[in-house]
Amino acid sequence: MKNIILTFAILSAVFFSACSSEKETTFNEKQALQFLYQYMPLGDSVDYTEDYYRECIHYAFLAKEEMPWGASVPEREFKHFVVPVRVNNENLDRFRATYYEELKARVKDLSLYDAILEVNHWCHEHVNYKGSDSRTSAPMATIKTSWGRCGEESTLLVTALRTVGIPARQVYTPRWAHCDDNHAWVEAWVDGQWHFLGACEPEPVLDLGWFNEPASRTLLLHTRVFGDYDGPEEVISRSANYTEINVVGNYGKAAKTTFTVVDTDGKPQANLPVEFKIYNYAEFCTVVTKTTDENGQTWLTSGLGCMMAYAAKDGKFGFQVFKSGEKDNITITLDHEQGQNDIFEFDMVPPAPTSVLPEVTAEMRAENDRRIAFEDSLRNAYIAECKKAQMDVIMNTGNKKLCSIYEKTWGNYQIIADFVKYAQDKGQEIKAVELLSNISDKDLRDVSLEVLKDHLDNTPGLEQSIISMPPEHYAQYILNPRVSNEMIVPYRKTLSEFFPEAERRQYHDNPALLVDWVKKNIQADDNLALQRIPISSLGVLKARKADRHSRDIFFVSMARSLGIAAQINPVNGNVQYFGKEWTNVDFEAAEPTSTTIGYLDIHYFPIASVSDPKYYTHFSIKKFDGQSFRLLAYDAKDPGIDDGMMLSTFDHPTPLDEGYYILTAGTRLDDGTALTHSEFFTIKAGETTHVNLILRQPDNELQVIGSFYADSKFTDPETGEVGNAKQLIQDEYFILGLLDQGSEPTTHAMQDIAAFRKDFEDSNLPMIFVFSSKEDYDKFKMKNFSELPEGIVYGIDEGEICNEIVDGLHLNTDSRPIFLIANANSEVVFVKQGYTIGLGEQMLKVIAKL
């Protein structure tokens, strides 16, 4: 009996010990909270409460418990791709608590694979694509607006998938290689494998989207995984907050290249940053930075196209353009220095397309199209309600400025209307309208009433501002709560009351003293915001430390709260305050400095297809800071939407700070190759420097690349009459576009064509847009592409024209949009399919040669 009892006791001890050990090692909510705080950036720890993170974690574990796939998700994937709240640089919100039950009801009886597709349908019900500035709205704000750019759509889908316990991550190419712009989409985990899908763009199956072919042409595809991740993917870099992984090899052919950085004596340079750059938006844009080891080496796996590798040390720099897959080892010599006015030209060739599409049956496609049409109707009904409510508000105001403001508010119209009523009751309508006029269009769609009230009530009046300041500076540089790309928060009351009255007056009368206070009291460390997510000004004040950009935003916010006009210069990024003139703030310098100006005279040699070059499209200017070249931002519209000024609208000559610069210009060819021309130059105080802007042209003439019969028939969608291209041809050539209902690639194409409306009208070439169904045509018209050229002919073709083009031009798929330029002799001289930025200009280049 004693032996039995002893044996039972031993077994019990072993059992409970095992249970205790298992309990300690199983990832739980307490450990999840510790995990988030261990790796989150400083801004997330000071701008959001612990209770907020506890709530998000609660729903993550609730989904793990209640969803049928919860138990099958490994701890690693759950920890890194379900628990984390942040997806990219968005403002965080209570999406999980708000939508968990609704999403759970949609997917609880589905397989994991089908649940992913269903969540994407849910997202499409609420959100469609439309471009906007670079600040990423919170998921709930995107739903409220009913549209967002790809970064916002993918942030929404990742958040929604994680809400129901499905591991998900945002994947993005920081820059395309074959055209301008970038793109982001989503990968979701299914039974041990990652599959991709286009956010808010439902397809019948996974691993299918309009971007299959463009993704196969990328040079770099990466994602930032929260925490220290030990998955099977190739790691680009690790930081205190995230692990950056490279998945380019999952989408196309790629190769690894090793780089050695040496000085002019051939000595390897250890611990040196190496920037890898893609030509895009008329600049060599840094997309990833790696650090050399003790042997002066680093490496990168990239798609089989051209990139630039750049390194600098002690004011000297070197670079090499390479094509991945051609050489295993490349040496970068630091043999350039400031003052050398060198010129160089490169042909930047993108990777060739290699995509393979999954099979989709006709029945699957038809059912998916039916669902998309229904989801469009739900979203359009919501938009119509918003528009009606906006019109009701507009009808009740006689203020023309307010009318234009209300038209931009979308689902946030009631917040703006309540704020205006609040201001009117206080006799401050004029001040309120000025405030609303100076924030961005996106702010109007997602700003809160609390924020607007705070800045209206606590901003010093014009009479309290610096006397020497021009009155027109008040609204933009004092009243305006927006400084840069941050989410606006109600900081004004806290900052304006932070200092005692006597101290406030000192800073107001002598802003240099405020600069000194920030130097002494705010510790600057860029490692605190490696993801470049601005810390709020309240967060900076609370933490007393920040990355340099957040510190700069804080200084401007504090200055404005004290009645000092201040800004981050939108062109060169200098922090400035206004005394008797704009004064640069250098937090590393002993004294404030006035700007020392020289001048740049840009001489352009015109080509037939480009009469007036455009910044970001045809050319860019960067300034050397001793380590890197920093892009100057000559924006025509809201910063961050990559719509640059025309050269003709620049000051001639253009004022620039003293320093060393590079001007890069490029021409994009039909196959995606960019012909680049770059010139280094120096700006000296009071002097004018002359630089050439050269857009290189290809040597080849037009070639016939296939055939299309101009007498192929289509039906007028309004009258039902049958016609063909030959009936419309006055000259020899015409433009034919095969379009869908308004996908992201089609939307970009319409925007590109609209940007050159007058040029297309002056060309007198007939333009025909053909759709596969009347339903697609109707949905396209609802998109209201109002700035397209006059005289476009629309048609319906149920497959004959599309099949003829695919066969005659040897296209891999019939995916739209497809554009071609052809003549009455059935000769095609231009064809472009799918996602292409710069389509309008490319077609005009061909037209100029006809």
C-alpha cells in the first residue's frame, strides 16, 4: 500500500510539475503584453495606454479560443502576426473591439482558406481604392471615408484578419522597377504556408491579383515583422522594434549579390551603411539600408534588374549600378567628394515578367463578380448617404469656403459641421474656417472634434503673435495644427500652458531661447522611431526624448502654441521660426543661423513629347548632407502624393541653400527601362549655378509589334448601335483601351490620361474605351473620371476584340486594362497591359513619332 501511495505521489508530482512547466511556457496574455512593450516604438508606448493594449490582446486570445483555426496557428505565427496591433505607420484605433463580433459571424463556419477570402469581401464592402497622401489613416477612419490608397487598404485587411485570429502581414514593394509608384498588398497564413491577396480587391482564390505580373518584376519585396522573428524567410535586418524580411524570391526570379566597400587605397570599410536604390519618381530612391561587416562586406537578394548601391564616409562617397544575377561580387569605392561636378548616365533595366496565374473556373469568376457588384452597391449606398448629408449641410451655409470644405469631408461631415456650429456659437466662425482651410484633405476626413476644439480655443490670436510677422503668416504658421506627416492630436492647451507666464513671454519675444530649451530637455535619438512613425508632441513632452523628426514637429508645435510662427520647410526640411525673417534652427549648432542662399538656373533641352518637365516625373534635386543625398520636395499639391511642380512654375533662377547637390532626370521607355542622366553641382552664396536638364531619348524608331483589325465591332453602351474603329479614323492611327469597371490599375491609367488631357485632344487621335459588359461600363462611369479628354467613344465587346488582341499581340493573359495604338492597316505600334504609372506620357511619346 505504501508503495502504491508513494508511486501515486511521485506520478502526481511529475504531472503537476509538467503542467506547471507547460503553463509557464505557453504564450499567454501577460506575456503578450510584455512582448508588445518590449518591441514597440517609443511613440506607441507614450501615445496609447496600457488598457488599450490589454483590450487588443484580449481580443487576440478570444479569437484564438473561439475561431475554429485558433488551435492550429503555431505560437510563432500567433505571436508575430496576430497579437501585434500596428501594421505600418497608421494611427491605432479600437478596430478589434468594434468589429470582432461582426467579423466572427461572417467566418466562424468557414475553413481558414475561405475565411481569408470572406474577410477580404467584407473589407471591399466598406472600402475601395483611391490615392491620397502618405499619412496612413487608421482602419476605422478608412472605413468611415469608404476609400483609401493601397497602404490603407492593406492595413485594414491585415487588421481585420488578425481580429479573427488569422496570421497576416503587409507586403510591399517600396518602389516598382518598371514604372513609378509603389504598392502594398497582404499575405495570410494558411496551414503552414503564406498566400497573397490584393486588399479590398476580392478574387475567387488566393495568390491572384491584378499585380501578379508587376510583382514578378520587382527588385525588392519586404515586410517588417514585429519583434525578433525567427521564421524561415531571408532576414534583411533586425532592429530593436522589428525584423525586416525579404520575400522577393516568392514572386519572381532573384539572385544574391555581395558588396565590398573600400576607400581609394583599397582598404575595406567596416560598419558602414550601404544604401540600395531603385530609380523611381525621377530619383534614385533608397529602399533598404544594410551595414558592412568587419570585412567591409554586405549582401542583398533582389530581382533580376538594375539597382544602385551607394555608400559614404567622412564626406566621400561611391556608388555602383548593378544588375542582379550578372555578378556575384561588386566593389564600391569611395572615390567621389563634394565639389566634383560629375555627370553620369545609366540605363536602368527592370526584371522581366515571370508570373504564373492560378486556375479560376468560369463559375468561380461569375460568382465573384456577382458578389463584387453587390458589395459595390452597399458601399455606394453609404457614399450616397454621406453626399446627401453633405449637401444638406452645404445648403445651410452661405460661406463659400465652408462649402468646398464640406465636399472633402466624406464620412466625417458631422464632426466638421459640429465644429463649425461650436465656433459660430463662440463668434469664431472666421477663425474656424481658416483652421479647416489649412489642414490637409485627409485631416478633414479623420480629424476629431476634440482636436479641432482644442486648437480653436487655445491658439494665441493674431494680436498675441510676434509683431514683426506678416499677418498672412498667422493662419498657416500659427493657427494650423498640422506640422508634417503626423496624426493631429489636441496638444495646444497642454503646450500653451506648460511654461509659467513669464517664461512664455521670454520664449515668445526671443524664440532662440525656446530652441535652447528643446536642446537641453529633449533627447534626440533616431533609434527611437526606426519605422519613421512620428511621436505626438504630447508624447515627446511626456518622454522628454524623441527621434529628430518628432523633435522637430514638437518644436514647431510648441512655438505655434506660444504665438511664434514656425514651420518645417516643405522643400528642404529645415526647421524654421519667424522673427524678422525665417531663421533656420540647427539643434546641433551653438547659435541659430540665417539661410545662406545661392541660385540654380536649370536649362532644359526640349524634346517633342515633353514641353514642360515635371518634378518627380521627369527630374528631381537632392542635397548632400555629408552622408546621404536628401530629396527636395517641390510639391504641386498636398505633400506626400508625389505630384510635382512643372519646371515652368519654378522660380528662375531657383533659390537654394548653399551646398552640394545632384539633379537627376529620366525617360521611361515602353518596356519599363529608364534612361537616366544625372549632374552633380555646387550652390555658392549669392552666385548662380547653371545645370542642364537632359531627357535622354531612345535611338530606335517606331516598330510594328503586332496586328489588330480596326474593323472589329463593338456596341455603343447607350444606344446599342454597332460600330468599329475604322468609322472613327480621320488620321491613320487611333488609341484603343480595354478597361474594367475601375480597378486600381485602370484608375491609375485614367488619372495618367487625364493629366495630359489637352495634349491628347490636340493630337486628334480617336480614343476608344471598350468594356466587357454594360455592367462594367456603368460602374466605370460611376467612378466619375471627369477630367478625361473630350470625344472618347465607349463600347461594349463580349470577348471578340479582347481575344483578338491577346492572340495577335501574344499577351499572357486577358487581364485589363490593355491599351494599344494602331492604324487602319491593322499595325500595332504600342501596347501596354496592367498597372503602369506614366501611361499618358508614354502614349504621347509614341504619338509624337507617328
